Amino acid sequence: MATGAVRRDRTHYLYIAVIIAVALGIAVGLVAPDFAVELKPIGTGFVNLIKMMISPIIFCTIVLGIGSVRKAAKVGAVGGIALGYFVVMSLVALGIGLVVGNILDPGSSLAVTDAVKEVGQEQVSAEAKDTTEFLLGIIPTTIVSAFTSGEVLQTLLVALLAGFALQAMGPAGRPVLRGIEHIQRLVFRILAMVMWAAPIGAFGAIAAVTGSAGLDALKSLAVLMLGFYVTCFLFVVIVLGALLRIVAGLNILSLFKYLGREFLLILSTSSSESALPRLIAKMEHLGVSKPVVGITVPTGYSFNLDGTMIYMTMASLFIADAMGSPMSVGEQIALLLFLFVASKGAAGVTGAGLATLAGGLQSHRPELVDGVGLIVGIDRFMSEARALTNFAGNAVATVLIGTWTKEIDKGQVQEVLAGRLPFDEKTLLDDHAVVEKAGVPEPREDEREPAKV
């Protein structure tokens, strides 16, 4: 056990290196902006390394979770509760952004030049989908293409079908589950290896963002940016914190301390997807059952976008004021409900926040599209808050839904958050590591309990 503890401690150096890399990236971006922009492929490459692990991790997690559950109705109940919660919280986030956006009124002092208009129009070309295309896009061309397309919901669909099929097969499906369990260990071990490239990826990503935006963009749009950051912070601490305390009896700061490395990873890459595999592993280690984690986390990454909701609300009000065409309350509500639906169609698209905003304005208020160019310069900085808020919302949602469905081990939650049951950074699968270290043979598939309660 002492050897295992030493190996876990080594990862602290990794995340210290990430912090140093972020600081160096900002310095390079300010001192040599042209050179810094050329470093963007380094950050993109690291994020792509993480993304390639998402589909196999989601597939293994869901199949093992559903395959071990005796009643299929339990999985349906988890999915129904999750979707209902996501809709409610998205509307709450929209409402909060609406109130703050009207109070700040930051766009009234800006001028829209021809160059800005051209940049705004360029954003409309992003590949956003309408609701029908989005729903049809959930169905992959083949079972294999679900793993190669990078679409999380396609992988989710295939995994659900495979899980229910193995569940119906009974004892005949246990060898398959055993094989998938070994594949899951392999995938998580590869992920742990990839994470050692995090400092390099963080350096490239932050340097490119700082070099491309510069200080001028930050100064002119500081009110909008700071207002957005403050709004996201208050939403997470007050709204999500209150829900977590009331429903699960947990302190949100304790949960965020447990997820500190994931927040740092998102901050350095501007992508919440970079932390998706680790969130799945950590939520299971926290004590939430595999079916709840496997359904809630991947679905939440497409439907539970609290940060994106707040961003689109404040950005649309900002653009309307800057264009000299402020919207009435009725127009604001209509536009935001439209964007609420449109955001689901753009889930998974790179730069989804800005692309969805431009596409929504083009369909609902075309005269405002020119103003999108005003926020292009700071979009990547605002995407930090979007990604952090989206991640926090999905972490809290997983605990809440696990509590509502009684699929969470509250004793294990307390042990983990108190630091007495540390997360194994080497395997990302503590249950297997503990069994192996203790010298106890792993139980057969038919000896395992269907889920943690």
C-alpha cells in the first residue's frame, strides 16, 4: 500500500507542472503574440488525445453498468429524471443570465465597424444543426462509426443497446462483460499515460489564446467578460451549491476540491470534454453507481450546458445593445427559448457557444448577426467560464440524480470527500486496484451486486 501511495503522489508534480505551463503560456502570449499563435496545434493535439478516449470509456462504463442491473426499468428512470433536471436547470441558467444582462447593459458604448460585421457574418457558417437533424444524428451509420465519428450521443445509443442486450442474455453474456471490463482497464490506463502530456498541451493552448486576443480586446470588453464570470460563479456557488446541500447534504466546495485537477485541466485547455473521462472515473469512485454515471455524464455534456445558456443570454443582450437595437422583454424571452433549443443541435461542435449564438441570431434576428464580431476576440476567454460551469453542473447533476434514484453510497461519499479513500491516479479504477493489492481474487460476474445503493 505504501508503494501505491507513493505512485499516486507523483501525479501532484504533473499538475504543478500544468500550473507552471499555464503561467509560461500567458507570458509567451503577451511577449511574443505572433509566435504564441503558432503554438495552437500543441494545445489542439492534446485535447484530441483526450477526445479519442471518450467513446471507448463511455461505451465500457454504460455497458458494464446496465449489464449488471437486473431491472431495465431502473435505467429508464435514471434517464427520465436526468433529462427533466437538465431542462429545468437550463431554463434557470437562461433566466439568471437574462436578469444580469439587463442590469449590466455593457454593450451600449461600442461601435460596430465594417470589419466587425464581416467577422460576425463568418460565424454563421459553423455547422450547427436544427432539432430534426440533431435527433437523426444520434443514430450512427454503423455500430463501428459511433466510435469513429466523435459524437458522444451516438456512442451512448450503441452502449445502451449493447447493455440491454447483454442484460437480456443473462449468464451467456457474462463472458462478454468480463472482456469489456478488461478493455475498460486498458482504456483508463492509456488515459493515465496521456495525462502526462497535459503541461505541454496547456502551454500551447494558453499561449495561443493570449497571443491571439491580446490586451486591447480584454480592456474594451472587460465589463461583459467580468460580468459573465461573476454570473457563472454565483450560479455555481448559490444555485448548484444550494441544491447539492438540500438534496445530498454535501458542501459544494468539498466536491470541487475533490475535482480540483479536472477544473485545472479544463482551465488550461478551454474544453470541458478534456475532463469527461476523468469525471466518469471520479464519480464512480465517489460512490455513484455505474448506470447513473454512465447515463448522466455523457447525456449532460450535450443537454446540461448551464454555462453555455448564461453565455448566450448575456452575449445576445450585449450584441443587441451594441447594435442600437435593444430587445423588449418579450423578444428576449422568445430569442432565448429559440437558442435553448438550438444549443442542443450544436452540442459537440467546436466553439459551440459562438456558433450557436450566430446561428440562432441568423434565424431569429438576422440584423444582429453583424454584432457577433464584437465578442469573437474574447470568446476563448469566455469559453473558460462556459466550460468550467458546464463541468460543475454535470458533476453536481450526477450526485443529485444518484441521490434521487438511491444509487449512491453515502458512506463512500463521505470517506472520499474527507480524503480517507484517495483516488488512484495510476489506474483510475480504485475498486480493481484495492482488490489486487489486498491479494483477494476478484469476484465472478454472478457474485457481484447489481449496483451500489
